[in-house]
Amino acid sequence: MSDCREQHRSLFCYEICLLILCAAVLLTLGMEQMILTVRPPALPEPILEQAQVRSLQIAPEAVLAAREWAEQENFDWITVLAVCYGRNELNLTDFTVDDLPGRQEYLADYNYYQTYQNTQFLLLCDLFSALYGDLQYFPVARSGHQNAPWINYVDSWGFERTYGGSRSHEGTDLMGDLNEPDYYPVVSMTDGVVEQIGWLEKGGWRIGIRSRNGGYFYYAHLSRYDPDMKKGVSVKAGQLLGFMGNTGYSKVEGTSGNFDVHLHMGIYISDSTGKEISFNPYWIMKLTENRTITADY
């Protein structure tokens, strides 16, 4: 009789263990299904070449919110911005601090991108590091004199340009309220190194600064350079590069006057093949427009 009871007990324990195992499997499958159900939107591939990514629809409020929240939570703010950008379908123009995820939500989305889309997510983080990681100043110094003429600009990314054939505008034009060359000082937005300088048919007198994190900041149509500017020279953020002008649109070096005085601001990132990809500077100009150097002019 005791042997029979022992067998019943063993069978009962076996059935209980089997039920627990089945419940655990079902729970695991349920959790996996839940994760798949609430996972963030997938990042498109190749991410750096996506038109929506290149248009860079990220308002200043989004950058500031991501940075402040990251500091509070002890996260890297570039990574936080990348996660928010992905989970909000690549558009942060209306994003504010109220739209930030909770800590657990953020970690779940971060782990998803790290696990399932690691390559594209790292490219996105590197892109934001190159675009935002070195920014310090608006590219035009403001006069210290009251009521001095300033500049204006709009989001002209993708507008048609016809000189040299029909093409899309790959930058932001900062227009001088005073249409006079040599008036507005142009300063470097970042620390970096002068990678290119000299005449370009479309860009006129231009200068290109490569920042520490890989962004290429392109300043075009200058009237003249600061004498210290040479290829290979290191520059500091806020350092004078030259003056706003209206040079370019000619094969003849030094040609000016084919358009109004303005600074064409472009920002480029090199991909793994060395190809330069342009990104919309408009929202970056908005982010830095309250960080101006004051100059006596």
C-alpha cells in the first residue's frame, strides 16, 4: 500500500511540475508577444540615406527635453534623442518634455533597438553625435549695437535651384537684412579643423570645418576670409572665419553680386564609403540662434 501511495505522490508531483513548466512557457510566449506588440517603430534601412532622416525634423524643444531628462536619469542624451526619434517615427517637430517616455519604457525601446536593429541604431546615434555633439554657437555674430540689422531664414531644404541645372537646395540660407557684403561676421559653430577652403563655382568663397565628432560644417558665399584661415588650421567655436557675402555662381574666381548677401549653411556626414550626405541645418540653426557671439560692428 505504501508503494502505491508513493507512486501516486510521484505522479502528482510530476503533473504539478509539468503544469508549472507549461505555465512558464506560456507566460514567456505571452511576454514575448507583448514585447513584439508594443515594440517601437522599426528604423528604416539604410537609415542615413532616408529622405525623412536627412530632412532632420527635430525641434529645439526636443533636443533640450532629451538632454535634460537624460541628465536626470543618468543616461547618454544622444542615445535618448535617438530612441525618442525612432519611437516617434522620425519626427520630433512637436515633441516636448511631456512626450518623454518613462524610464522603463525608454529602457525597453533602447533594448529593442540594441538587440534587433543594432547597426541602424548605432548609425543613428553616430549621426546625432556628429550633428549635435559639437555645437556651440550660431554661425553669425550679432552686433553689440542696439537695433543693428540682423538676419532672417526659413526652412528652404529641398527648394529648387537652377544654376548649373535643376537641383535641390541642400542647406539653409541666412539672409542679411542689410544687403551689404563684409558687414556680418561669420563664426565657427564648433571646434574643428579647416578641411576645405577656397573658391567653388556654386559656393563662391567657402570654408569647410570638420568637427571632432565627424560633422562637416560648410559656410559658403563669403566675401572674404579671416587671414588666419588656412587648410589644416584648428579653429575654436566662435572663432571668426570670414564675412558674409554674395560670391559664387561663376567659374570666374571672385565673382560676386549674382544674388543677395547671405550665408549658405550646409552640414554633411561621411558614410562608411566616404560619401558625403547632406542633412537639413534649419532646425539646428533654430537650436543655436540664442547662442550668438556678440561683436563690435
